[in-house]
Amino acid sequence: MRLMLLLTALVFTLAVCPPAQATDWRFLAAHDDRSVELYYDRHSVRISGEVLRLRIKRVFDEAEGLEIAHELGFPTGVAYALERVTLDCGQGRIIRQQAAWVGVDGKFLDRTLSPTSGWRPMRPGGLGEAVCRELE
């Protein structure tokens, strides 16, 4: 009877529960002082012509994380931020759709949607250009 219950639970889990979202964070770039390191999730990359959609992870050192926490009003330092971005490599523009801020204790601090709609020019030497070069 116990075996039958275990098999039933296993079949239910495999049939109903979606698989965990796999991530493969690849190092992209860092500030010269290593206060911020940038990674992109290789599994999240979607390409349509010259437009890329992907997830970015910004990892902050302790001082940078505390400064960001102070600016955003968080009670604890920020360890990293996960962002969804769309890049138009051909036109040199970017849209940041969403960000999730994670504290040094591993708990989510906030999730924000981009306050502005529409494309912005990529900053020379910034995230957008680095991703476009990496994924050429």
C-alpha cells in the first residue's frame, strides 16, 4: 500500500508540477573596482533578428549593496538584482522591463517594473553593448 501511494505521488508530481527553471549564469563584465559584476542567463536568451530578450544578474559588493539599499529604502544591503531586459543591438537601444532586488540574507526585498516605457539609448560601454558583443 505504501509503495502504491509513493508511486501515485511520483506520477502526480511528474505530470502536474513543471520542471524547475534552469539557469546558467555566465560572467559578462564587471566594474573596474569589482563593486558590480554582471552575468546573463544563457538559458533565458531569446533572439528575434537583432532584438535580444534575456535575464541579467547584477551582483554587488558589500559597500555597493549598502549604498543601493540606502537609496531604495531597503532595511538590509542588496546582494544582487535580477532584471529582464530587451536589447535592440542594431539600433543601440534597451528596455528594462523588470527587476527583483535580493538582500544579503537571500530574501526578496522588492520587485519593480520599469517606470518608463519605451526604448532608451544604450550607454557607451554599458550593459547593452556588452551583451550585444557577447552574443554576436
